[in-house]
Amino acid sequence: MSEDDRIVPFPERRKKARAPRCPICGKPGIAAHEPFCSARCQQVDLGRWLNGSYRVETDEAPEEPPGSGGERSDG
């Protein structure tokens, strides 16, 4: 095999890494608030978790909080 006959692989195209998009507004995220674009979007997401908009699904039955009326105390 001569030097002219060897196969040279096609150079791989390098893809530019995209900044992840903010899950709240869709703007490009920034490192200081990753994966969000701003402190505001971070707070919006936290608020959604705290008010129950986001939930983690489980197979367990929900527990009743103490004093929710399930038990009656005459005291």
C-alpha cells in the first residue's frame, strides 16, 4: 500500500456546546444562576416547589399532618 492509497478519516465536526436554556423563561442560562438565567427565575422555580406545583411521584400513601383532624382530642 502506497502513501497515496491510505484512507484518511473525515474530520469530525465539532459542535458548539450550547448554554442550557432556563426552564422558566427559555432564555440562555448563566453560570451564576445555573440552569436559570437570573435570580428571579430561580425564585419562581423555588416558589413552585414550595407551593406544591411540582411534585415527586411515589407509590406511598400521603401522611396526614399532626392535628389535621384525623384524631379527635377532648382536652
